[in-house]
Amino acid sequence: MAQDLDIEDKIEATWDITDPIFDDRERAALEMASLFTEDYRSITDEHFARWREHFTDEQLVELGTFVALADGFGKLVEMLGLGDNDQACDVEI
């Protein structure tokens, strides 16, 4: 049960990646996800150097793939008006 509270607390805190609830590795993953979804063109070699302190290249590809899929799916859901009380279309995913 304490672990569930920890996960819920972390989910609630994701709006602030500097929250001390996150360790450095989690903070790096959140930074990558935030930059990717908000302004991926701002990602620099310095970001990757910092992220490589916590992840292998393979892990960065996996993390990036997941972020891209989640971001794209979220945009699809928004585009189709799904998840709202008054959906814009009849399509269900």
C-alpha cells in the first residue's frame, strides 16, 4: 500500500520535474518527455549527454519511442474529440 501511495504521489508531482520526490534518473526521463512533447527542436547534444548519465542509448530509444507514441496517441484522441463528455465524432478507440 505504501508503494501505491508513492506512485500516486509521483504521478501527481509530474507537473514539477524538480520535485524532490523524483530521483535524478526519473527527473532525466521527465525532462526528456517534457521537452519532446513541448518543443522537441530545443533538444541539444547537452541534453543527450546529461540523459546518457542515466540511460544507455538503447534505453533512450525505448523511452523516446514510448514518449512519441503516447504524445501521438494523445493528439489523436484530442483531434477526434474522444474522452470528452460530448465527443466530436462517433469513433471509439
